[in-house]
Amino acid sequence: MNAKTPNKFSLLPSPTPLDSALHSERDIAKHRRLYCGHYNDCLSLSVREGWAGFTCLNCPLKDLPVEGLRSEPFAHQRRNLDSA
């Protein structure tokens, strides 16, 4: 591993609070990594702490590849939740 490659085993997810909630899909796409394996934990942390919103832009894990996740199952799951 070279100096520019983070060691994913020594890094922890680190969401950063925002002063306001994210409303547009464009802002969400810019600030969040929805398919990250830690996303639900970061979302839960932001709720527990009472943050208005959070960003993944400063997270040390933001540039690591997200493996094994595709958007199709997520989209179908959301569609089923929306129709319930």
C-alpha cells in the first residue's frame, strides 16, 4: 500500500454535521454516499445527535470503492416502501 492509499481497516466513518437538511437530489448526490456500507450508521448517528443534516465529503472512507452494491435492488426496495 502506498502513502496515498488509505488503510480501510484503520479508518472509521466520520460524517460531518450540516446546518440545514439536504432537500434536492443534486445536493444529496453531492454530499452523501448512499451505497456505502456505513451509510445507515452515519444516518442513525445524525438522528441521535439531532443534526439537521450531514455530509460524507470529509469522511476518510469517501474515496474507497463501494463493492457489491448496485442501484437496481435499492430502487426496487424504495418503490415497495413508497407504495406501502
